[in-house]
Amino acid sequence: MSGGELAIARSVDFPAEKVYFHGNNKLREEIELALSWGVGRIVVDNIEELSQVNEVAREAGITQRIMLRLTPGIDAHTHQHITTGVIDSKFGLSIVTGHAEEAAAKALSASNLDLIGLHVHLGSLIFSVEPYQQAVKIIIQFAAQIGDRYGFDFREFSPGGGFAVTYTRDTPTPDVTYYASAIADSIQSSCRQLGIQQPRLVVEPGRAIVGRAAIAIYRAGAIKDIPGVRKYVSVDGGMADNIRPALYGSRYEALVANRVREAVAEQVTIAGKFCESGDILVKDVQLPNIAAGDLIALPVCGAYCLPLASNYNASLRPAVVLVNDGKARVIRRRESYDDLMHCDFV
Ligand SMILES: Cc1ncc(COP(=O)(O)O)c(C=O)c1O
């Protein structure tokens, strides 16, 4: 999604040809960086970008493989901040407005672009397969139409990511095979029906891969009991390291890590330490009796927590510890106060 992500991928020698570069407003210098590094696909989001990528590719003397990101006009019935396939979205080329067809025609006649496929990302935390099935049908119909009208060779299709993970006990998640077979079956049947060749299928699960890989550990501090109202337990982090509850109303389970075997004794609300009343990590959770100093664990913090982290209130982003086979290793150090002043000229 950005030059920064390209730089990180490059720093660990991630194979450039496997990179799909997304973004609704890729900067010229980001496009230049992507092409000079040799990224496999630019997933073009709008018509203006199409011309820019063609221009940069021409200047570099290359032909760039691209996909078009389409908005099929489907509501994935998830939180409005994480639904992206609807017409009223900042992302993608809409099929119903004609922008998608215009972009496809332009891409196919561009001197330095190779339009190899179509992409759609419906949003995140999608618990049912219906939106994917609908999207596949719409995209494949579009591919067939573009094939007839402009000779488009549909070689690759990506239905994006969005596979859900279980954050709380009351929202169990479908198995990944449920999504996989529904998507694959709809591609096969749509292609068969329209008499077109099946494209290569590429998926982009994010959260479903890394979400469960991390547990956030906080230390309980101030405890405020308002009789008959609520008991707040404040911790040493909050919205600066996990903005999801404040941004999307996301819910988490919590555990007292040093008392996991103790019985539930009270209902508390886990609050962050930042200067916002909305800085609440988990509202009304049943836990054993908590005292200052206890460790509170929030599972499923491997996605959209640290990448969305900030230095709000000049706080320090936390360390990351990798635990593997009973061995622990710090793989990202905690920030220091010096880091906060790093970019300032005084
Ligand atoms: C284009 C695109 N693909 C894939 C993903 C991954 O989504 P998720 O983590 O919900 O699977 C995102 C997330 O924002 C995205 O924007």
C-alpha cells in the first residue's frame, strides 16, 4: 500500500515479482520505486494512475504487468470503515459507472502495460461466503464482456482478502476451506457458464494469516470502581498500540495472564492510558479479581495493531517478543524517548 511497505519488503529481500502493489492514491515516486524494484503487479485503482504507470514504465523502457481493482457494488456486511466493495467507496473502479470498462480499454491499448487480470477486495472480517460468490460472478461476467469487446485475456483473478478470524467466543469463524471452496467453485461455474478459460486464482488474506500470531500483554495500573456504574482497570497501553476498538468498535476477549486458572469474579472494563474517553480496549469483560501489577492479555493482536500504532501523547510503541519452541527473543525493541525526538530540529 505504500513506498514504506515496499522498502520493508525490499530490506528483507522479499521477491519483488511476488509483490502486488495496492493503493488508491499511489504517489508518482512510489510508482517509480515499485517499477524500478521490479514488483510483479501494480493493482491499478483509478484511470489517472493507469496513465502514470504507463508513463513511468515507458520512461523505464519496460512493460509493467497490472491488474485493475474493481468495485463490484457489493456490501460485505461488515463495519462501514472496513467495507470496500460498495459503489460509494474511495477504492477501485466501479463497474456500474463505466469506469472499469474505460480503464480496461485504456489499459489494453496502452503502450507499456500488460493487463493480466482483475482484482476485488470486498472488505475485512467477512464471515460468510455469499459476498465472495456474488463478486466472483460479477467480475467474471465483466471479464467475459471485456474479452468480447477488447480482446482481454483474463489470466489472473484476485478476490482479495477479508477472511474472518475469531476475536471473541461468540463470533466463531468459518474454516478457511469454506472460503476457498466457495470461491473456487464459483469461479469454475461462472467460467464454464460463460465459456471462458479459468484464470489463475490469487488470494490476499492478511488477518487470517497473522491475526492469531500475537498476544498483546498489558500491565494493570489504576483501578477505578464507580459503584453501580462500572469498574475501570487502566493499563499501560491502549489506543496508541491498538486503535481497533476506538476506530471500528472492535471487541476482544481478555485474560489475566498471571491468574488464568482463577475463577471469574467480577466484570471490569479495560481502559487505555491515553487522553481520550474513547480509549477503551475491552468493555465489560468477566475476569478474576484484578490488582495493580497483574498482566492482562488480549489474544488476536497480530493484525492491524502495531501497523496502526501511533505515538499519541508521546507514548512509546511497545517491544515485540517472538516466542518459539519455549524460547523468547525480542524482535523489535521498545521505542525510547530519544526516538520521539529523532526527526525534530531544535
Ligand atoms: C487490497 C487488500 N487486500 C487484502 C487485504 C487484507 O485484508 P484482511 O486482513 O481482512 O484479510 C487488505 C486489507 O486492508 C486490502 O486492502
